[in-house]
Amino acid sequence: MESFPVNKNKHKILFGIIKYKIVLILAETGSGKTIFIPHIIFKANLFRKIIISQTRRIAAISAAKFSSHLFNSPIGNIYGYAVRFDDITTKSTKIKFVTDGILFQEILSDPSLSRYSCILIDEFHERTIYTDIILTLMKKILQVRKDLKLILMSATGNSVNIANFFGYDVGKIYIPGKIFKVKIFYTLTSQGDYITSTCSLITKLHFTQYLPGDILSFLPGFEEIEEAFLCLKKILYKETKKFFLFKLHGSIDSKKQNLPFFLFPETSRKIILSTNIAESSLTIPGTKFIVDCGLSKQSFINWESGVNFFRILPISKSEAIQRSGRAGREKNGKCYRLFTWQSFTKLAFFQKPEIQRTKIDSVVLNLISMNIYNILDLDFIDVPAKWIIKRSFEFLFILGAIDDNLCLTIKGKLFSIFPLDVKISRTLVEAIRTNDNKTIDWVIAGASLLSMHTFSKSIKMKKIISENISKKGNVGDNFIFAKFFLLFQKQKTIKKAKKWCQQKNFDFFYLTTAMNLKKQLFIVSKLIFPYFKNIKSRSFFPDEFTRRFNYCFSSGFFINSATRNKETENFNLLNSGLIVHIKYSFYSLQKLNKTVIFDEIFGWKKIFVNGLFPVKFSWILEQGYFLFK
């Protein structure tokens, strides 16, 4: 791999891109690589169409909008973006920003990527599942497409690993960014309560540091952000004219996501509470102080149960460097790390790739649909553990997606049509099998909200809950959400819908996004309606509507089944005996059935479950042993 520096000279960038088939661009924080490099390439007329992959939805949308504004081109014209269930592109779009999941879908629909002549993968150091799979498939595509260019961009990527992976014809370009000095501070002792420590430090900085100078704080997830947000509002409530408090994570309204990026008067201070979404690709103007708790929420698979759940774990050194760099974009800054120097030295330099620590069921299903059966034969940068692949095949077999010979079944082909988690895909297919329009409509509504991870303790729907809890038992959280969503759908105007959401204490953004998602899922579902129209189902469907609704969800989520322990009032997973606790549900323990199924599992000190609904034990037996045929 040959390496040469670039000092703000676009001719050297173009020279490297022309000379090498694969180009690795290592750009320091503040170089603006995501915006300017695609523009430089486009203006040089080197390629007819360029696609840029981002690891996060907000990064793809922000980069596309900023590029269109900076270069005076309406969004969707030259510059456009495509994220899951939101495509703002036209035939004239030449530079397309996408998430890595969408790029993977592009490869599935067009294995040679014939529509594009240049592929840019940004922030490849984050190593999501799709990033690794895309690089694996790109290695094959580049052998066929001699005219295709691959450009990898990062600030802290492992260049040696990438060079060894591709083996040849890799050029390395180093782009220095405009970086100011950032002073790093560590704590003398470890912090047990990182949320309280974060709030205390932010309060101290706000009252002791001169304006201007905004504060950006990193926290593991949206729940921790909500807790810190309420804490700071109570502490700083008298300072309403001197500070603006914002939340920044992937689950908030796109308009609220944009607020921290606006410039505010220098007589006030912005305080932004963010997940690792602000770690890279996004620049928040005015940031001078970073408060880093040193933790992030990471997905892991339990090898015994095969269940994916989230844990709060220490970040890597490269992530810590990325976070501190946010303070040096416009002026000298300071970074306060809420951990000791000794703890920092013990951190791994790079985080363990996601493909080696999390479930890959949906990815394996998509690869099988491309006639790739032996996953271990693929040339990965880092090979996933054999037991993870084995678990994925086992789960797909149990769901009926593959047969005894590991070949894709007809049902598996139907599952792969939906760009969703395979459990939700089977739920939708099961609903379509009922040939009942009401069941299909309600299940699609529930699946739309479920795929957006909307379960939260902030939801207040007491009236709707009281109307739907019968004397016989509970209807389940998913049913409540589906009814809530369909009530929103009945609002005839946007004004009425917003007022209704305000009364119900729910975010209008969630439901409008879910509405678009529901429309697209219904379009996909209509494609497979004819297949089940004249087929008699082997499965029995309950006569009562609420039970039929829950039965459909149990078909996809029966592996997430648990029974209540009478002694502890907690639940034990049926497939492993793992003890789990209820985090948020509309029902108390006394009202829950003995056997339940949950939608998601997460935890750190304890394992929690969300989204409970009652089932019959016979349903689980049927789903687990009598597979689709």
C-alpha cells in the first residue's frame, strides 16, 4: 500500500483516485471529507453516479441536505439520500447518500452495482455488520467490475487491516484537518454513578466557564439521556435565558435533531446530551467542552439462548479520540473524561467488530437469497464466530425460512422481501396467511411501531389501556400500540393529528414516520397476498380477534418466550432459563399471564424485557415444532 500526504490539494486527491482501484482516505477530524470529496470527484467528471454509505441515518440525511445547501442544488436533484423507508432521490441524482443497510439492499437487488461507478464507504472504522458484509461482497464485485472504484473514508481506521484484506492496488491518502488544541482531563477515581457525575460536571462548567462555549456530553443511550435531561432541567430551571438544553439520539424528531446545529446568541450556551451519534460525521457548531462518560450501549448475543441484548460497556480508544476531537473543530477546547488515565490505557484501540458479537439472522437470510450458503467460505475482514453462524441457521430453520438442506424455502423468500428483522417479517407473513383484512391492517400497524423501537416510559395512555384490559386477561403491549396508532391514523388533518398527539403525550414524528412505514409495508404485503389466497393454513387461528393478533406476533417472536417464577415474580426464558425483569409494560405483574412473549431484551447489571403480550403455551409448542410447509 502506497501512502502520500494531501495538503488541501484536490489534484492530489484526484490523482490518487485515478491511480488506484481502491483508495483509503484517512482524514483528520475537521477535514470535511464527507461533503467535499464527493463534490471534488463529481466536478472532475470521473464517474457518472456516486453512492456514499454512512453508518447512521441522521448522518446520511444531514450530509445530503448540507451538500445540497452548500452547492446550491435542491435536495433530490444532484444530491439526494435514501434511508430505510425514506427515499429523496430522482433520476437526475448523481450523488446519493445512503445508510450501509441501504447499500447492502442495493447489492442484493443488483449484485454487480451496475448503476454506480464509484462507491464511497464513510466511517468504515465503526465496523457495523453491514459494513463488513459490504466490504466482503465488494471484494468479489471489484474482480468483475474493472471500471468500479471503491473509496474508504475514516478518521481512525485500521489501514493495515484494510490493505491486507484487499491485498493489492490500495492507495492511502492522508488529509490533515483543521484541528485546534484540545486539553484532556481525567478523574482521580472511577465514577460509579456516571449520570449524576455527568450532570454535576455540566452544571459546574455552565456556572464557571465564560461564554461563548457550548457543552456536548456523551451518554450511552436515550434512557440515560432522558434521565440526565430531567435532572439538568431541575438544577438549571432558573437559568432559562442563559442556556438551551437539547437531546440528540436516533429516536427523536428530525426537526429536534437539527436544533443543536443552529447557531445561537453568544450570550447563551447550548448543552447537548448525545449518544455516539455525534461521535463522527456530524459537526455541532459552537462546541467547546466535551463531557465523556466513556460508555456506550453495545449489542451482544448470548451464546446459550441465542438472544440479542444490549449492554453498557466501555468505549475504545479510537472512539474516545473521536469524541474529544468534537471540541477542536472551531476553537481550542477541553474534554473532560469521567474515568481515570489508568482506565484509558486499558481500553482496546478499536471496538470489537459488530459481526463478531451480535446476531446476523437477517443478513444470513439475505445471503442465502443470493445463493451464498456457506457463509464461512466468504472472505471476511474478521470472520464471525462459528457458533454465531450456527445459531443463525438454527433460528432460520425454526422460523421455517430454510429447510433440512439449508436451502431457502418459499416462506424464506417471502421473509427476505421485507427489509425488516426476520422475526417481524414472519409476523407479517403469518398475518397475511389469515386472509383477514382487519388482522393484516392491525398487525402491520403494530409491526410499524415495533420496528421503530418506540417503547418508552414516557408514554401515557391510561384511557386507552383501561378500555382494552378485559376481565379475562390482558391484550398485550403490541395490541395497545396498534390501536393507538390506528386512532392516530383516523385524524383527518395534520393540525388535528398534532393536537391529538399533544393530548396523548406522544411524539408526532414517531407516528408520521410509522405511517409512511405502514404504507410501504402494505405495498410489499400486497405482492404476496395472491400466494395465500387459495391456500388452507395448517396452523389454527384463534377466533377472538385480540388472540389472533397476538398469535401472529407469537409466530415471529416465540423464541422470546418466558414463564413467570412464582417465588421471585420475575420471568425465566424458556429456551435457556435466563432470569429477566420487566422494564416497561402497561401491565402490572399481577395482571400478566404465566406465559408471555416479549419484543426486545436489553440490560447491563440486570436483564430487562420490553413489549410484553400474553400467549398460550400451546402456541409456542406449535410454532416451535410444527414448521411451515
